Amino acid sequence: MKLFNKNSKEVKVEGIDLENIDLTTTDYTKKSNESHFQLLIGGEGNVKLTTLAGTTITVTLPAGYNPIACTKVFKTDTTATGLVAIY
């Protein structure tokens, strides 16, 4: 996945794996070889997720980087848009 700054120039990120979260058909679960991921949100809204501790919660998150360690994002009850998993 490519990231761009506000001037539409590509930003290189070393050592970080980014993956678009597609909730159009199903929930998003962490990659099997990773313990958790954090969230980058494109558009503010509610996100139903399972925390690293195993608790399922729904939180309102602003657009931008959200340092919440989670293992799953649910399609149901998630209204935020443009979600990206940061590993």
C-alpha cells in the first residue's frame, strides 16, 4: 500500500506493514503471524473492535492514527471509514 502526504507526494515508511481494512463483506481479523494491529482512520466514526486483552468494545475514533492494540474490527457497528491496519 502506498501512503501520500498532503502534497500528493509518496511517503516511504520503513519497517511498518500497512493493510487496508475491507469491511464490505466481513469482519477484519489480524494476520495470523501478528499479535495485534493499530488503526489509521480516514473518516471519524464508531469502530467496534476486540482489544488485545480480548474485550469487545465500540469506540468513537477521530480521523488519524489511533494507538489502540486490537485483534479484530467488526463490520457490524463500525461507521468510521478508510480504516488501515498498522502492523
